[in-house]
Amino acid sequence: MENDSTAASHRNLNKFTDFSLNDLVHDSAVAIYACDIKGVLTFYNEAAVSLWGRTPDLQKDRWSGAYKMYDLKGMQLIPKEYPTAQVINVPNASNRSEVIIEHPNGTLRNLLVFPKALYNPNGEIIGAHATLVDISNQATLEEPRAFLASIIESSDDAIISKNLQGIITSWNIGAEQLFGYTAEEVIGKSITILIPESRLSEEEYILEQIQQGETVDHFQTIRLSKYGKEVLISLTVAPIKNKWGKIIGASKIAKDISEEIKVQNAIYQYTRDLETLNSISRAISSKLDVQSTLQQVTDASKEVTGAAFGAFFYHLIDENGAIKTRFTVSGYPAEALQHLDMPRDTALLHPTFHGNDIVRSDDIRTDPRYGQNHPHYGIPNGHLPIVSYLAAPVTSAKGIVMGGLFLGHPDVGKFNVHHENLISNITAQAAIALDNSRLFEEVKALSAKKDEFIALASHELKTPLTSVYGYLQLLEKKPNNEMAALFVNKSVKQLDKLNKLVSELLDISKIEAGRLQFNAELFDLGELIQETVESFRFSINSHEILLSRPNYPITVRADKQRIEQVIINLLSNAVKYSPNTDRVFIDCEKKKTITTISIRDEGMGLTPDQQTQIFTRFYRADNTSGISGLGIGLYLSREIIERHDGRIDVVSEHGKGSEFVITLPLPKAF
């Protein structure tokens, strides 16, 4: 049943159209409405009501039944700006407009409005009608397409599409910037105009992958620009499908990776250089030997620079002040150069031998300093055929030129700035290594002289001591003269001290030379301590030696004589450094895997600082003046115990005495 407004609209439509069209228009799926010259709605069908989302209010609505209307920018339109108003009131107004309408519930729809003016038989405008087409779904699809197209066009990367025959079908600004061609120049042409001839097989592979529906990701390759320049790119290619899923072409994204590859290569080269320099540093520092260092530097420099030949000349000043030159070569037998003269301080070699700068030449024959010296005027006969030349001075930390490193190659242009930097770093490391090697050789020489002196002194002292000792022993056996016997007895004791001192000096020399002999055997440590204490008691009368030991054997594997030497040394020190007391305590104890010997006195004691230095060779505490000794007994004792895989520790309190504890491992079988 029609309502009044619909009936009225039907009646008004009869003024402008044939009655036979009434039902057709009213029932049409296409939204249609009409209004008079003042915008009052005179007709609308159900499709229009559905599209507007509401039934118009004929008393209020003008020019349209929409709740609200906007332009495509989202600006709300007033009724006189509606398309039907425009077609009546604005000359040459468009008969096709796109607008956005809003439903009362806030829903938005995109519409195409086709307004037309209505005329009476006299040709006068009496109103307008409009057909409405809902394009909301189409707009929803077109918006992301437009957005995507905008992204593609503005992308810095080259984005290209082609068909399955390799013909270019689209070309963005990024492609124009990367390859130099405009879209007009390349669309319709084969993609092979960008591919070097040597890489045409890549296009066959890519098309084959695309036809199989596969994507080619981050394919690094080279392409050609319009001007023939090779461009390093990363290529991603994906198939393009139509709405039926059929593959009809491919899209390509090409990214210029020239700078990226350059940075990667620089990082790789920097890392490789660091590894090389670190390796060279370790190699030349591993042996403190001048000749080995020279050879290692020469070999390494030749390898890292790609030189065919290398030579290192090192100036050494001997003890008489004379300059001696050592040299090493690489890439050529050293024997072949033995008959040749050493390099002279010519104009070409002067910057190197005087530490001025690194010299590099792509072709040494073109250098104005080359070939100016009598008698050769160039490379002497028999010398290496050097064309590319690189030389660097080797300067010590004090600025003294120690020598020069020379590299050569028979071809032109083999060295560059990168090689200069490498050689600069290598020669700096070489200078440090050579300084260390030279110092080490000097120390070795001094050590050898010291060992020679100690050995000589020991021999020269021992020989007369032995003779005197023998004579005094003979005199001691003749008790006729009590005074003579007393003096002889005292002389023998002094000779014992001298003999002990010489033996200790000799032991130090043997320790430093690694020649101190140990003869390990199994023995009862408790029994050795008992015997040593009993013998020691006969040699002193100022102190009581109090021994505490278990009544079971403590078997150790050690050099019995050396362990006895350490015990006597510690007992002697305990007596010597406790002049105001009369007791020394010695304890022996066996634990699970170790045994300990403790020797304690109640004498002077040690300060914390003295305790940290007490085992240092030749160390004498500040408060021991007037007490004999050279400070070598504890040093020797520690060396002997540590050679037995043991340790010796001190616990002391200044003014209250000291305790020295020896720890030795027990044999596993015991």
C-alpha cells in the first residue's frame, strides 16, 4: 500500500513523463529522484530511499533526500551546492558528479550523480531529476590501488613491470633515476637493454622462475645504465597474475647497492687488515730474535701487498760503535744477493734510510731520482727487475732510523695507498719488535757474562777454599796447641760459611740457566728432618730446637739433599733472626695428599711489605743490619720447593716472630 508521499510523487511524475513509465521508474533498481525548480522533491523511488538510508522529509529536504552530502575532499556541501541545484542554477554545470553521502547512522557511501534539467513544452526549466549510482565498493578498491600507484611512482627504488616476453610495460621515476632512461624511451622495449651481454642467461633463469610462479629474492647482479655504466643492484622479481590467477608478467624492484657493497668491501678490507696486522704482530713478537723478526716482517709485507720481492735492511750498532747491516729477502734466494753491494744512500733511497717518508712509485723508471748515480745509472746487473716500488723507513720510538723495508714488482702499478697504510703499520710494529729483540739480545749477552762471572768466581773461590779447608782439618787433628785448635775450629766454621755461599751462588747460576739438577728418590721425610735437626743442634748452642713429628713414616719422592738444604736454610734463618730468644720450633705433619713442614721462631718477625718481598733474590729486610747474609737463601729455597711441585709460605707478625711452612705433595702410591 503506497503512502501519501509516494502517491504524491507519482502524481508529480505524471506531469513530466508518460504514465506507462510510472511503474517502471518506481520499481527500478536504479535510484532516481526529481525536484522542482525550488528543490522541493517531487519524486523518488524505493532504490533512492534505500541508497539515502532514510525517507526524505518533503517539508525540509531540498535538492536531495540525503541526510548529509560531502565533496571528495570531505567538505560538507550545502543544498545549493548539490548536483541537482547546480544543473539548474549554474550554467554549463556538469551532468556527472561524484559525492559522498552520510546516512543518519553515520554510514558513508560514494555516489555518482547524473543530474539533468527538466523542461516544459515551452523550453523553460521546471525542475531536475537525477540518477544515483552507488560506487562505494569500487572506491574501496580504487583507493588502495591509487595509494599503491603513488608509492610505486615516488619510490627511490626502480620498479619495473614486464610481460612474459620480457617487454617493459611500466617504468617509475626510481627506474629513470637509476638507469637514466625515461619511461617513453623504454616502455615497449625488451628488458635486455639493461642487461650486459655476459649476463643475458640471468634473464632466462628469471623468466623461467616467474613462469613457475616463483619469486626471485635479493638477487645481486650488474645492470647497464643508458650511458653504459655498470650498476650493482639487488633484484627482487615477482610474478604478476590477472584476476583469474594466470601469470601474465613480472614486477621487478631494483635497488642500487653500489654504496652498500663499497661499504661492505671497506669493512671486509678493514677487518682483513686488522687480522693481518694482528697475525703479523703475534708472529714477530713470538720470537725475540732480530734475524727472525726481520725475516717474518719481510715475508709478511711481501704477502699482504702482493709484491714479487721484499727486502729488509737493518742497521745495528755494535759495542765498538761500528754500524753493521743485517738484511733479509723474500721472493728471491738470499744467496743470490750475497755478492752484491749493500744499497747506497742515493737520492731514491735517501727518504727511506733517513726516515723522511714512505716512497711509492707505479713505475720507478719514470722517477726523476732514478738512474742518476754512478756507476750503474739504474738497477745494477744481477739485481731484481723492479718496476713498481714501495719503500718505508723503520724508525724506533726515539726517532732513530733502524733500517728500511723495500718491496718491488716487475709489473707497473702494483701498489696503492692501501698498501702504504699497511706497510706503515707493519713497520711501526717491526720497530717495536726489533727494539725488544735488540734489548733481549743485550740482556742475553749480559746474562751470559753474569753467568760466566758467577761460574768463574765460584771456581776461583772454591779452589783455594778447598785447599785451606784441607790444611785446617789436618791442624785440627793435632791437639798439642789449644789456642791453635780454637783458631783452626773457628777458621773451619768460616770456611763452611764461604763454601755454603759459593754453593748458593752456583745454584742460582744453574737455576737461571735451567741446569740445576734434581735426583728424586723415595725416603721418609720425618726421618730426614730428625737427622737434620740432630746434626744442626751440634752446630749451634744458642737455641733449643724443638721437634714435633709423627711416629709413622711420611714417604715422599724428592731430592733428599735439596730438601735437607732448604730445612737447614730455614733453621739457620730462624736462629739468625731471633737473637733475643732461645727456641726454634719445627713440626712435620701428614695430611691426605700433602705433607707440611713448619719452622717457627719468636724473633724479629716481618712487616706485611717485607713478607711480599722476602723470597726475592738478594732481598734484605731493613731491620737486619749487622746480620750476615746476601738474601739468596730464601730465593733458592722457594725455587727448590717449587721445582718439587710444592710451595713455601710465610706467616709473620712484626716483633713476634715468623713461621715458614713448606708444603710438598705425597706420591699417589702412599
